[in-house]
Amino acid sequence: MSQTPLTFQPLYKTRVWGGRVLESRYGRALPDDQPYGESWELVDREDDQSVVTSNNYVGKTLHELWTQHRAEVFGDNLPDSERFPILIKILDCQDDLSIQVHPPAELAPSLNGEPKTEMWYLAGAEERASLYIGLKDGVTREQFETSIKVGTVADYVHRIAPKEGESIFIPSGRLHAIGGGNLIFEIQQNSDTTYRVFDWNRLGLDGEPRELHIDESLASIDFDDFEPAMDTPVGNTLATCEYFQTDELKVAAGEEIANPKADSFSVLAVVSGKLTSAEGSYQAGDFLLLPKGAAPLTASEDSVVLQVTLPA
């Protein structure tokens, strides 16, 4: 029963910085004419649940799979966590996100938050696209604190012009923001704690200034993180840490893609091309969970696929 791929109903989130690229690029049917900045593709949170849309588990939540069918769907030697430990999103960034930080694990409890380490894969990057990552070389904490008071934070943050197909790892504590013109696949710890330190002096969709978290941000920022670059893959591996591993697989037409370990699962995100199985086909923008023991998928054309796994 668990031998076929599982797909899930996306959860769409309106954001002041979002747009409609999910509709125009991937043919998604968005609920209304609002700007949608996030599509949560795989999530197990108390207030947000992915629901299965294929396989014999149709209608079950990801939490039910993780707690009631863990061995048969996900396999063995997995984290003993209450919830599925990773969260996967698509981010459609038409305007700049707030400059923000996620709390490090050792500080998160004292700040009433959750640590959040993540990685970004650039599924699309317009000519205007920017990423703001870390501090400019030599910036001190004192200079940064002053910039918050006078509204010049962006002058002290390191800016990168990314290219489609690149990626970068964002550990907890790294100051960051995504600029407009980016379409990003985000793989992260199952967490939803974000501290905004600067939001470009704009209003939210409700017409009110969005909340900032100055004290929490200053406690969390790594002030020794100067001018990081986009990551260089190690073989197929884009990012690996104690929470997840993400590999980029370039699969030629006719080749197969399978779970790296027969006794465990993986999550596949189709960046380009097309994969097929006995149950159907999966195109760019599709996400699926390949259960333990599932048959391989075949690329019906040259394809690029992200494969996400959990460390042993």
C-alpha cells in the first residue's frame, strides 16, 4: 500500500511581498486575486497540515502518516520526533522580504521561539533578483544597532546577485532577506519562528506596520558572519546538516530515480523536466514523497530534481 508516490495538497499563504508566479509558471489554481508569497508543500504543524491527495492514504494528514504509519511509509532509523521534522515551501518573492533572523538552538527556548536552519534553491531568478545574506565585511554590532535606530539597516547587510540553479545554506543565526524577483524552493527544519529586524518601513496587507522583533533579533544574529557566498555543491549534494540533506539530481531522459536507501523515504521536488510512474507523471513545480520501498521513477525527458532526505 505504501509502494506508490504520495502527493499532497499545497497550503497557500498570502504575503505582502508575494505575487502570482505559482499560477503563471506552474499552473496552480490560486484561491483568489491576493498576492501569494508561500506555498507550503510538505508541513506537519499544529495549525497547518499537508493532506495526501494520492496513494491509498488519500485524506490522511502528514502527521497521521508520521505517527500512525511511520515504519511502512518512512522507514527505519528515523528521528524520534513528535512531528515530521522538515518543512518544504515554494517562495514567490515579488518584493523584498523583511531582513530577519531565526534563533540558534541554544537561545531559542529563552526567546520563546524555535530554531530554524534552512536552505534555498533558486528555481527562478530575474535580472533584478537579490539576496541579502550576512553582514558587510567589518560591520560591528554597535554600527548595526545604530542603523536600526536610523532606518539604514540595508546599508550594512551583504547583497548577492543570485543565478537560477544556485543554492545557499542559512543556518540559524544568519541574518538574511530574499529580494524581489526570486522563486525559491526552501527546505527547512519544522519551525516557524522568524524575528524581523527591518521591514523597509512598509505596511502589511492590513495597512498596519508589520511587527518587528529588535531585541530577539540582536540576541540571535551571528555578528561574525561576513559576506558569505552562494554555495558550491559537493558532488550532487547542495546542503547537508543534522536536520536534512538536499541533493540536486540531473536525470537524463530514460534514466531512473529512486530512494537512495531502500529502507527509507525521500522527498522529490521537480525543478524542470518530467518524471513518470505507473500512477502518473510529475512536472516542474511538483513535489512528491517517495515512500520506503517505492519503485523508481523514470525521467521521460531530461530533468532536474531535488531529493531531500533525513540524516540517519
